Amino acid sequence: MTKQHQDKLMITGLAWFVAVVIFFPLFWMLLTGFKTETEAVTTPPSLFFAPTLENYEEVMRRADYFKFAWNSIFISGVATLVSLMLAVPAAYAMAFFPTKRTKSTLLWMLSTKMLPPVGVLMPIFLLFRDMGLQDTQIGLIIVYALMNLPIVVWMLYTFFKEVPREILEAGRMDGALPKDELYHLLVPLSLPGIASTALLSIILCWNEAFWSLFLTTSDATPLTAFIASFSSPQGLFWAKLSAASTMAIAPILVFGWMSQKQLVRGLTFGAVK
Amino acid sequence: MATVSLHNIRKTFGETDVIKGVDLDIADRDFTVFVGPSGCGKSTLLRLIAGLEDITSGTLQIDGQDVGDMPPAERGLAMVFQTYALYPHMTVADNMAFSLRLAGVSKQERQAKVRDAARILQLDQLLNRKPKELSGGQRQRVAIGRAIVRSPKVFLFDEPLSNLDAALRVQMRLELTRLHERLDATMIYVTHDQVEAMTMADRIVVLQAGRIEQVGSPLELYHHPRNIFVAGFIGSPKMNFFPSEVTAAGGPTTTVTLPGGGTVAVPVEGGHLRPRDKVTVGVRPEHLICGDDGQLKGEVLVVERLGGGTFLHIEVAGGEQIVVQASGDNPARTHDRIAIQVAGETCHLFDETGKAVPRAQRHPLADAKRGGRSDG
Ligand SMILES: Nc1ncnc2c1ncn2[C@@H]1O[C@H](COP(=O)(O)OP(=O)(O)OP(=O)(O)O)[C@@H](O)[C@H]1O
Ligand SMILES: [Mg+2]
């Protein structure tokens, strides 16, 4: 066995190990969803058991899954659209008409992501109360869009930087106004980048739990709230919680899996050309 | 009709002055070439005219109209970039039609104009290809085609040939010259290749460090450079320079010393020169003659044979190195000692500030238009 071969084997082994470690909780959750509540808490845990669908039935009976799912889809989708609509012109200006402060503005925007959300819980709660945004889709859309805006601007900025400025200048000579430059040149040229930015934003919105739990109660609740509603302070709930969680993450998992090429390509930025 | 005039144009980027006051009038249908060393501001000047950069101060007029505050597209110019800057996601035809589409020209008219341009540039067969499916020369043609379809008042070119290989460059140079004749349009062309400048230009503008050193026809710059910089920049190989001293002045010629003690009488209008004045003598390699006898003597250091001609690099007295362009069958070899004749009529004199002393006789071709083209 050559040295190269050995290295490759080791890296493959390591990759599998990491993958299994990451995947195991998900796998366990999937299994637990098919157990009875008592089986779910026996020790040692049983790996072989008679699978049952009773948890799924119970979950479907107790809550309107499709309402939650629709809320998740709608809120993630629209929030992503809103942040793209704000971020594309912003990133265009920063990438092609930079000022002395552009770099620091970008850093500052990103630094707002380091603030723990709890820090602004009270002000946002009060704002929502006074503006009647509590438990509305539009409320969550605003919060999600703004929450992801720094990352979206930053990613788009990086993608736009890769578009040669002469191409846009040629467009300007050809009579393109800024909106034409965006619509006819920049957006089509960086479509793969925009797509992966949108994907990431959708995933972040879908998985967001903090704000959705605080700001919604029934009408606008997304799937994260759906999961939470199955944990209870007493009684056995692990199997039902697992079933609910599986149902909540299944759509985004499938979605992510189908678009993983796009995602990986986008997330590695220009590093791999 | 399209004239371009610049009055006291300045451009600063932050703290740095890049264009330091440029005055220039470009005549209708002239082919004007900006040359100068790298970083002298050629591209910046072109981009100022194009409207891609804002003018810091000064006025820019096209056809007598102030265009300083006008967006690029309204100035009626078209630009060809060094990197071609084609729209990668559009076909050749769409690339060329883009400006027309933005201007709301009907599809029929667009197609007709694209077809015309494609015919001129021999792109007929390539209209449905994407830029990445084209060779460098073809891409350059598309970039030119994109400019042609707009029927601009003025064409701007920023080193359009520098990404092409040598053979293609020569071919495209000819095509551009023919295109200029055919379209009869005003063209401004930036290059640092002085062969391009000499062969294509009606007028050359020599820039250095953001200032114009001289404007003139190619042969005017060649025969009557206004200062040492222009003399050294125009012509290849470069003009030879020697430090020298005036020995006799006042007559129709001014006699100056050469390295090694020889002298040469140069026909210049040197009325202000006095004996003992320090001057610089300049003489081009192609004007020096190797022979058995001559005012300069030296040792051959390197022989470069090009077939048709030979460049002899020679060290003369005082350690000065000069280049002589001899015939292709010159037998000189390394370490040979040879003599060089310096003819006074071919010499240039520059005073201590580097300014040229005017030559007594104006060269007959210095004021002629390129290729014997008549005015009007
Ligand atoms: N956007 C800019 N910001 C700051 N400085 C600039 C900018 N553009 C150009 N410069 C500076 O202006 C000077 C002139 O640049 P320019 O591109 O016009 O030179 P050039 O004559 O075209 O050179 P080259 O032959 O290398 O293309 C350079 O010193 C360059 O560093
Ligand atoms: Mg340049």
C-alpha cells in the first residue's frame, strides 16, 4: 500500500466518522419516532422493535401540521425574497462603487450577528406589541429578513466582486442604467451565487426557533413552534416529539439534499475555482 | 462630425493627482493615439472622456457641447476594452445588439444593424456563439462590432490589441486602420506599443505623469521631438543620447563635442546657445553609419542579427553605450573596434532643461497626413 493510498484511506475514514457523529442524533430521532412512548425511554435502548405509526397519528390529530408547514414555507420564502431585494442593490453599490467606509460597513453589519438575540428581545417584543405584529407572518418575515441581511449582503458582495467591472462599464457605455446593469448583467452573471445565498437564507429561516417561539402563538407559527408544542413538562413525550421533529425537518432536509451541489459551490466562495 | 476638446482637465484619486491639466483638441475623423509609459494616465484620460470616471476639474466638450456631467451613454461614444468585456451570458448577436435593445430599437432594425457590422468584421458565421466559444481575435472583433452598431460619434479603444499574439496583432492593426477609413469616424486609441502608435495615428499624444509632452503627427514626433522624453519614447530602438558641450555657435550650424573628442556640426536654430554651454546630443540608431572612419570610435559589446538588419551595441569613449542599426550583412563581431559616422543633419540637440533646440529644416513629411490621405 502506498503512502498516498494510506492517506486517502485515513481521510475517507475520518470523513465517515464525522458524518456518522453528525448523523447519529438524526438517525436516533427517526428511530424513536417509530417506537412506543415506553420503548422510547427504556434503558438500554432497543435497536430492534416493532415499528409503529401511532406517534405520527397522534401528532397529526393534535396539531394541524400543514398549517405550520405552510407558515414555514411562506415565511422562509418571502423573508428570503425581501432580504435579496434589499441586499442585491446594497451589495452592487458596495462592490462596484466602494467608498472609504465600505469595508468597515460590511464588518459592522456582520458584527451585528454577534449580538445575542436575547439582547434585543424586549425592544422587539414591545415594537411588535405596539405595531400589532405579534403572531403575524409579516412580523416574522421582517425579523427573519433583517436577521439574515448581513450574511446575505456579505455573500452577494463576495459573488459580485468576481464579476469583472469592465463588463458593467461596457454596459454603461451601451446605455445601461443601474437597474439595467443589475437586471441584464449582474444578476444573470452571478445567478449561481445568488441561488446559493437564497438557499442558505431559506435554511436559516426554516431552522430559526428563538424568535418564532417568542413572537408567534397560533396564527403564524412555523414548524419550529410545532416541534416545541410536543414537549411537555410531564408525562412521556419523547416518541411524539421525535415524530414531530422528523416531520418538521424532513422538507428542508430533502430540499437541502436536492440543492447540495449548489450550496457547497456557493459556500466555498471563490476558493475552489 | 465629432470633435473632442479637453480644457485644463484634471483628475485626482483621493490624494493623488493622476491627470494634471490636459488641453487637447481632437479634430473630426482623426485617429488620435495616446501613448506613454505605464501608469502615465492614458487609460484614466480615456475613461474621463468616456464618462466612466468623473472629471475633477476642467471642461470636456464633444462637438462643442459640454458633456462633463453627462452619463456615458448620452455622450455618443463607444468603447472597446483591453479585456474585451463581452457579456459572457449573451450570444455574439445579443452582445452586439444590447445597446440597441436598451435604446428600444425594433427587432428588425437591430438584426439589420448587427448583420451589417458582422459582415464588416467577418463575424457572420459566429452570431449564435457565446463569447467563451470564440478565439481571442474573434472576441476582439465582437467587441469592435458592439461599438460599430451604435454608430457612435467617437470610438474609444483602450489597448485593444495587447491580449493578442504578435501575428494577430499585426492583422488587427491593419483591420482597424481600414475600419477607420471605412467608417470615417473619430477614434481615440490608447496603447503603449509605439509601432501601433506610429502606424495607425493621424496624431499622437505623448503623455507622461499626467501631462501632455507633445502632440503631433507620427513623423513630426519622430523628426521634431520637443524634448528628450519624446525623443527617447518615439522610435525603436531608442534614440542614443550623449552629454556634450557647444564649441561653436551662432552660424547656421551649432558645433558640439562627441564622446572621444570628435565634433559634429548640427543644423539647428541655436541662437541662444553659447560656446561651453552644456547640451545633450541625440541621434537615432538608424541614422548612425558604421565605417572605417568616423567621429565616434568604440568596441562592439553585443551583436543582434535580425536578418534584415543588425543592432550593434557599442561602448564608446567615456563608457557611454550606444546602439547602431546596421545592414543585415554587416560583418561586425563582438569585441571588434569600429568607427561610426555621425551626420549633423540627423542629430538632435537638447538644452540643459531637456528642451529640444529647434531643427533648422522642417522635415517634408512631418506635416503630411498618414498614408498621404488628403484633408477633408
Ligand atoms: N481608481 C483608481 N484609484 C486610485 N488610483 C488610480 C485609479 N485608477 C488609476 N489610478 C492611478 O492612476 C495612474 C494612472 O493610471 P492609468 O490606468 O491611467 O495608467 P495607464 O497610462 O493606462 O497605464 P497602463 O499603460 O499600465 O495601462 C496610476 O498611477 C494608477 O495607479
Ligand atoms: Mg491603461
